[in-house]
Amino acid sequence: MFEAWGRVVYRRRRLMLVIAALGVVFAAVWGTGVFGVLQSAGGFSDPGSQSQQAANLAAAAFGRDSGDVVVLYSSPAQTAASPAFRSAVTHTLAALPHSKVASYETYWSTRSPQFVSANGRQTYAVLELAGATDSARQTSYNAIKNQLGAPGLRTQAGGLVPTDEAINKQVTSDIGRAEAFSMPILLILMLVIFGSLAAASLPLAIGGIAILGSFTALRLLTLATAVSIYSVNITTILGLGLGIDYGLFMVSRFREELRHQGSVEDAVARTVATAGRTVAVSGITVAMALASLMLFPETFLRSMGYGGVATVLVDMLAALTVMPALLAVLGPRVNAMRIRRSVQRPQADTASGGWYRLASSVMRRPVAYIVPIVIVLLALGSPFLRVTWGGTDATVLPASAAPRVVTEALNQDFPGNPTAPIEAVVKFAGPVAASPGRAAALASYSSRLGRVPGVSGAQVTGVRGDVARVDMRYVAAPFSSRARAIAGQVREVTPPAGAQVYVGGQTAQLVDELSSLGRTLPWMALVVALATFVLLFLAFGSLVLPVKAIAASALSLTAMYGVVVWIFQDGHLSRLLQFTPNGTIDPTMPILMFAIMFGLSMDYEVFLLSRVREQYDLTGDNTASVAAGLQRTGGIITSLALLLVIVVGAFSASGITFIKLMGVGMIVALIIDATVVRVLLVPATMRLLGRANWWLPGPLRRVYARYGIRDESSLPQPVPEPAGT
């Protein structure tokens, strides 16, 4: 099937390239408009959770009460009680246009002491902006943000809208910087790897097509569902990374086939039949891993799944259509513009070379390699056992960003978490004001909430119709384990008779998020494992190799998780990496990194096992096949990892902490997986397993013979029984 497709592409190569060029133009014009329609920062909560129901009920009853903008005013000398301080703030806020600011609250309008810091020299104002949508409120904020400064006072703006604006700008800046940083370095490395400009430019072209194509797919998705702004990060990483992966693999195989085939058409057909088959298996495997993110209800993870799957599929389709067409047009000119003479030198025999000698050394002493490698990887992963989960707020921004400064000041300097209370939204059977009994029940319930251990105060902050809201202050940080315990105890308090209570707020949202992720995670792992197992069985005709591949990837991920906790939770290397640790890890990050890195590790596994299986079909010798497969792919796999490290490395310099965390974690996993695991651990385990690598019961042999994803031309008939160890 793949060889026939290769011949079709060869004969229609110019038509393929014209269609691809039109698609690229459309994507560049329309697809890049996705940045204007993506959902702003957020999407970390479960839409069906109790905390979200509380937020929806409160919004319907009382309107938005989320503090669109929190303006922090401070003075080194004056206190909020001084007339000059008061005059500066109140006159500034009174001058704001009513068409842009629907309402605001201050210490002087509420007389609430929670608006004044412990030292008395700071106060804040909470602004509700005009506008029914996020974009409308952003427009209102843009119109007033330069009018918030009070004379003689230091002014800093935080809250939801400024935080979203800062994150969106940082994400856009990170993408531009990543592309500007990575592209020149990638081109230089590709020139070194391929030795010619023509060959080096092809994988970059596939990566560029994939990024534009995925932008277009994301914009199409926004027509039907909410898609997070963060999805463009995974699109850029995977689009460029996998585009280079697939392009490099295809070009390397084509140059090899040019030396063995009698024509360019035959070389293209054999390239698609072998490397193209591998790309298809790899692409489906990676896409399945990323598709598992769609099982989660959180918009953030679902968006990453949308973006990831779209990118992988575009990468795969481009590698199977545009790349063969380009190779068909170039033919031997794929080696044009050489920078070294060794470009057309015949490749070393499979029974020689550094990679073959390394594989042979590992297979002579497999246990001596396996035991220390497994111990070291488990030791690297051990810090993950003490992970502390936290939420996502303005602290993901650089330490100097105004929204982060405001958030940290409110948490540290003001009593009782003024902008992050635990909220109990009470739904009665009828209007509260019309029934003295309901009013008394509400007062009694508020009193019971105030006696919950850790709660420093409870106050009814709103009653409208049959809905009431009680806000609770507490001393602990909003995302701390102590705060989560308090939220759990609040939920255990008996509600008023005949009423339904929904507990919300930032802390409760984190509790619900952890619960939601915990419920879905086992299903995600099961789906990924089963899909990978079935796909690798169909690709390689073995029940053992898929299990080994999943176990090896699990070891890589374990080490990655441990290193991430050691760096980003414990704060090691924070100066070098330029971030301020907050002692927690966002719980969505390990899940996202699992989907991405499991897919990429399977990508490398498929590259290696494809060559091993190809050789095994010809010889039936397990040991020689493993050594030959590593000889053919070892250099490619390590080159791919190096190139992807460059792509991901640009994101490790992100100003958004959790994007930096993802970049650093992926670099660690890539280095471990492409060197220690694929080069040392995989050959060692395959040597120990011997004939068992290819074990397949009789009925499943017939299934594989009929449905297997194979290169038919390389299979002698009948398929040889295992003969070597």
C-alpha cells in the first residue's frame, strides 16, 4: 500500500506541490488569525465541578464579582488613613469613564478593614469593567489602564483582565522568540547532519507547513468549541519538532535508496514503503497519546489535545505527500549545495560502525547495563513522591510583572485573603427576605462556617432572591494543602434545612480540579496503553515488544517527573533558569507532559524497531537484527533528539513558569530517552528477551499477516520462525 502510494505521489508530484502551495497560502492568510480568537488564559477548572456551579450560580444572582481589575496603591510614608492618600485614590477612580468601568469598591466606599494592608500603607480598589465578553472587558481595560495612576502613590494593576493580558502577551512573545532563536540554530545543525543545504531545508519546510496547518485547524476548532491560548505553544513545539523528525527520517532513507535503486521513482516508492510506513505508525501513535487529553473536561487540557492531534496529523500528511513530491522533483539534487564531501559516501555496513559496536557491547553484558540504568532512573524520579500540587494564577508570570506583584502583595500583606475567599453559595427553596426562618437559618449557617478550624471570619456578602453568598477568610495561602483542607471541612458543614450549598473560590477550584484529574487519569493511561499496544502489535507482529516499549517510556517519564519537582517545586537551579519557585506544581503539567513525551518516546521506539523488524524479517536473527537496527537509526534518533532539544529549549526560556517547566522537563526526557533508554536499555532488554521479543500465538500470527502494517516487499514467504538470540 505504501509503495503504491509512493509511486502515485511520484507521478503526480507537481500537482501535489501546487495543492500544498495553495494550502500554505491559505493557512498563512487565514490560519494565522487564530491568535485573535483563542480563549484567553484560564480553562483549568472542570465545568461540571461544584466550585464552577457555585461560580455560575453566584454570577446569575449577583452578577460578576470576580474583580476584573485589582489596583494596588501604596506609599512609603503615607497611610491609607491620611486625607492625601484618600484624595489621590478617590479622585483618580472618580475620573474613570462610566462607559468603561461599571463599578468599583475601595476602603472608603466599604469601610472594610480587609482593604488595608497590615502596615496601613497599602490599599486596593476592585474594578468591575463594562463589557459582556472577555474581549469587551479587555477593550474597556485598554481604554483606562493609563488612567489608573494616583498622584504621589505607587500604582500597580492586577486581577483577571491584566493577568490574562500579561500572559497572552508573554505567550505571543515566547513563540516569536522561540522561532527566531531555534530556526537559525536548527538550520546550522541540519546542515551539519545532512551535509547539504537542499537536504537540510526539506525537514524545516515540513515543520513550517505543519505549524501553519495546525494554526488553521485550531481556528476551525474555535468555530465549534473554546480553545485555549496555550494550545499554540504545543502547536509550535510539536509542529517544528515532529516535522523535522519525519523529514529527517524520510530524507535519510531516500538518500540511502538512491544508492540502491535504479531510478528516482523506485527510490521514492521504497522510501515511502519503509520510512513512510514508519512515519504513519509513529504519527498515529503520537496522535493517540495526545488525543487522550480530550478525555479531560478542563478546557486547557482539551485544547492541548486539539492542538497536538491537529499538528501531528498535519505533520504526518505533509511527510507522506509533500515530502515525497519534493524528493521526486529533486532526485539526486537532494545532495546539492554540499558543505562536505562525505555526503554521497556509501553508508557503513550494518555489521560495522560505532553504533553497531556499542549495541554489540551492550548485548554481551545486558544485565550490567540494565540494573544500574533502572536504579538511576528510579532515583531521578524519587522527588516526585513528595510533589505538592498548586493552582495557576498570576504567579506563573515573571517576578517583576505587575499582576504577579499585586497577587503576592494581597496574599502576604492583607488580612484574610481578601480577593481569594472560600465562598459558600446557598440556594434556598424560596426568597430569603420573605421568610424570617430562612434568614435565621442563613445566619446560623454563617455562624457555623465561622467556627470551622482555620476560618478567621465568615460574612454574608450577598442575598438576592433565593440565593445567598457567604465569604470565609482564612490565614493559609489559597493553594496550600491547609487551605484545601479548610475547603473540605467547609463542605462538610450541615447546610440550612431545605437549601443546597455549593462551595467555590480559588481553593475549592483546586480541590475540584485535583479530584477531576484523579478520576480521569486512570482512563487516560488505559486508553494510551491499549492504543499503543494494539498499534505496535500491528506494526511489529509481537506481543512482547509493545509491553517493553511502554515500560521503557514509563522509566523515562519517571525520571522527568522527579527532575521537574526537584527544580520547580524545590527551587534548585531557579537562578540559572530565571524563575521564582512557589513550592508547588500545577497538576495539569505532568498530565500534559505525559501525553507529549509518551508520544515522542514511542516515536523514537518506532524508528528503531522498524529497522530491527525489517532486518529480522530478512534474517530471523534477533541479535544481529538489533545491532543492525541500532546501526541504521542510532545516529538519526540522537540527531532528532538534539534538534528537538533546540526547539524545546527556546520554550524553557519562557517567561511563563509552567511553560518553562514543560520545556525543561521535555529536554530532560528527550536526553534520557534518546540516549540512555533507546541506545542502552532497549538493546540490553532485547538481548535478554532473545526469541521472546517476537513471540506471537498462532491465531494472532494470522491477524498480523492479514492486518499488520508491514512493508510487504521485505517479507519472505513464509515469515521465518525465530532462530537467533
